[in-house]
Amino acid sequence: MNPLAKELNEILEGSIADVMLSDYGKRMYFPKGIISQSAEAKKKATRYNATIGIATEKNEALYIPSIYDGFSNGLTANDIFPYAPTAGDVNLRKAWLDEMILKNPNLEGKKTSLPVVTSGLTHAISIAFSLFLDEGDEIIVPDFYWGNYNLIFTEQRKAKNVTFSLFENGKLNIEGLSRTIDECTGDKVSLILNFPNNPTGYTPTVDEAEKIVSMLVSKAEAGKKLLVFTDDAYFGLFFEEDVCRESLFSLLSDAHENIFTVKGDAATKEEMVWGFRVGFLTYNSKGMTEAQYEALVQKTMGAIRGNVSSCSKPAQTLLLQGMKSPTYHQEKKSGIAKIQSRYEVIKKVLATYEGNDDLLPLPFNSGYFMSFTCKGDSEVLRTHLLDNYGVGTISIKGKYLRLAFSSTDIENIEELLSIVYKAAGEVF
Ligand SMILES: Cc1ncc(COP(=O)(O)O)c(C=O)c1O
């Protein structure tokens, strides 16, 4: 049991709640991860707060104007107040699928389920794995992953995380993934791949993506039955020429009868509506029939119904209305361009620190973040930065430090890095 859960249970000892707690209730805790480090930074990071996993400019959330306009655009009562259908507004589901195909040309002409609306991507991951992961099942998760997977896989599902190093010698470790699949017991193997990755900011190149696909297909041909969940939270934030611009969901679509792909994505970051809580789940496998896709949608609806009943109606209305605006794509592009220009500056500035081994940048080419491997304890560096420089960062596993360039204004990047390197020199 997690020590934080134990601590909470001890506090509750002797109370009626303690007697009533379920097994899951006993295992539950609120992690001291990104959320609590961000909360600390909110109080103390008076200079720069590079913890925030949203995109901001001058301390304000970035947004797509066509979506913002919806708040003053005279929506009718029926656009806002009724329940949304359990699987989501059908027009939004269709629009999301159309956009998905536009962004992923390999999906053209392929059959998938119609995306089901969830209450954000966290909910999509939790719902999907409630359908596909049993207690004691193994799930392959790279060593760099979004910490919330722990609550979903380990605590909710009581599954076993099987891990592999995402990088080996500074390169994507496809061989390690391949070996880990082989080592899983039984023929049924589940894995989750998140690109652009949180916390590293890495996405496979076109060449690497092709290698991942052919490796997975060869496992499927050899008889492994694979569930590949693509966590596409940061989809679209690709900043280098050679980065693969299609989701692995798309590249794996109809690849083999033994490969079942589940795409978890969300408006959250793609459309810059973090608080709306709109995510999606979409399924594909070669040879799956319309009736089978519909059966999967019905099961997903059942899981949603018994969990949050249905998702936010006004959020879906505002999102769909924004997506239909003729200026929408251009506006979205300009938001992405802002984050890209910060990426370019951070790359340039980091080049000037080459040879400084206090902090070694991990490979990154996309997304919101970059992370360093620290020479010493990253938690010591994080608190030193917070207490002495008013700079908020995220420390991971005592070894890595994550910076969000998505929420650091371009003119502050150079100084942010100079403070981080200076502080590292002081504590390591
Ligand atoms: C990798 C990854 N997956 C999923 C999510 C969850 O997104 P949402 O806010 O839509 O639940 C996040 C959010 O930070 C994330 O970083």
C-alpha cells in the first residue's frame, strides 16, 4: 500500500469511516506529485512558474478566439442546460472524427468507432482500462510517464505496471519495448504509449514510428494479442521536421487482427480548453465490423453512465461551435506557433550550456515540456529553486527536473534557464 494511503488510514483509525472503507477506499490517497508541487509553486514561485501543464501568455491562459466568442454568442437555453447524450453530442463526435482524419491521413477510408465523449482524457484512460484491464493484469508503461497512470492502473485497476526505459543511449528504445512485450506472461499484452510524451516532450521521428509499427505487427503475426492505447494528450504540438505527425493510432489502424488500438485524446490541450473537460475514446482493429464497433461504444457508454452519467453539455456546445468557425484552424495554428517559438528559443539557449553535466536535457522535439537528468537529487534542486529564486519546476523520481515551456513567456526563457543552471551548480 502507498505510504500516503497508510497515513490517511491511520488518521481515520477508530472512526466510522475507517470501518466502512472499501479495499479501493483503503488504497486511495492524493499523490504528492505534479499537483502538489504545482500548488506549492503557485504560492512560492513569484518569479517564474514552469510547473503548469497548460499554455499561458503573460499569466493568462491561451485560447482559441472562436471558442471564447461562444460565451457571448447568444447560445440558447437548450444549447447549455440539458443533459448531453451519454456518448456525447453526435455532431461533436462526427466533427472530432473528421478532424482526426484530416490530421491523420492514414485513417482515410479506414473504419473506426465514432469517438465517444468522456470528461477529459484522464476519464477516457480510466474508462477504457476499466473495460480492458483486470486485477493482476500487466500493462506496459515506459519509465517516463504521466504520474496519474499510477492511480488509474495500480490503485483503481490493481494492475501491474511493467516498465521499460523510453530511451537508451539518448535514442528511443524500441528494442526495449519489443523485449518487454516478449517478456509479458501470456499472449494478451496491453501497453500505453504517450507521444508527445509527458514529461520528456519526445515524439518518435517518422522512421522510429515506422519501426514501432512494424515491430508491433511482427508480434501480432507471431500470435501476441495487443491492446495499444495511444495517449495523444499533446497531439499536434510537433516542432521538428522529422517528427512523426500522425498518431500511432492512425499508423496502426487496420494493421493486424491481433492489434486492438484505442485512441485517447482530448480537446483539453489540442483546443486549449483545459477546464472544459472534454476527451474522446476511439477504437480500431482490422476486420472489426460496424456492429462490433457499436457494441464497444455501448460498453463505453455503460462505463460512463455508471461513473459520471454524462459529460458537460455547455463545454461540448462551445467546443463544437468554435470548431465550426471559418477562422478556427488559423487561430489554432497561431496558438501552436507561440509554443513552437518558445521551443526554438529553449533549444537555442540549451545549446549554450552544452558540456554542463549538472543538468543533461533528455531528448525532446514536441509538446509542452522538456526534462533534465540531474547530477544530484532533483527534489533538492526543486526546493532550492522555489525557496531561493521563486522559480517553480517539477521534480520526478528524485532524478529528473521538468520545465514547462508552454507556460513560460518567450522573453523569460533565457533567464529561467540561467537560474536553473546556476541553482543546480549550487546544490550538486
Ligand atoms: C500524458 C497525459 N495524458 C492525459 C492527461 C489528462 O488530460 P485531461 O486534462 O484531458 O484529463 C494529461 C494531462 O496533463 C497528460 O499529461
